[in-house]
Amino acid sequence: MRYATLVLGILGGLMAGFLGGRWITDLQKVDMLGRAMAQATGTSLGSMQTAAYLLILAMFAGIVGGVMAFRGSAGRIPGIAMLLTGAVPVLFSGQTLVFTFLLIVAGVLALVHAGRVSRRGQSVA
């Protein structure tokens, strides 16, 4: 379970970071016409920008959280961090769930593993 948390945390973080970086560069290229079109269709570029920055944060949380959960040194903190940084961008843009679902799964696995360690007092691989 530790290896799955490590791999899913790193992959989920990289996927979230890719999407966040892509959105940030795309939003910098949007001109006045693009903003008017987005406003006419009801798309909020502000919420998309907020989600993009949260995805960059999720990249760091996924990589660091995956490693910390693998080492088992921080208890439930890595699981909570991966779970929250995977779920919060979805509140601003639902499309991010496709890229953050691995972080959510890694967070749940890290929390389950931390619960097993705290109950038994030793790690269960």
C-alpha cells in the first residue's frame, strides 16, 4: 500500500501540475476578444485561474505527500494534504477532477495506511 501511495501521489501531482501550468500559460495568452467570448458563454476565467494555481500547489503536495506517506514519518498529514489539494480545485473548475483523481485516491490510501499504523503500532506493507 505504501508503494501505491507513492506512485499515485507522484503521478497525480505531475498530472495536476501539467494541467495547472498549461492553464496558466493559456490564460496569459487570452486577449480581450477571448475574455469577451468567455464572458458571453458564462465561463469564469477568474475561477479557472484560481484552479490553475491550486493545481500547481497540488503538484508539490502530491510529490512531497507521496514520499512522506511512503516513509510513514508524518502520520495523517500527507493523506490529508493530498486529499484536500486533489479536491479543492474541483470546486473552482469541475474539469480538474480528471487530473486530480489520482491525488484523491493517493490521499485516501495514505489515510488508510496511517490508520493501520496507528492501530497496530507498526507498518503493514
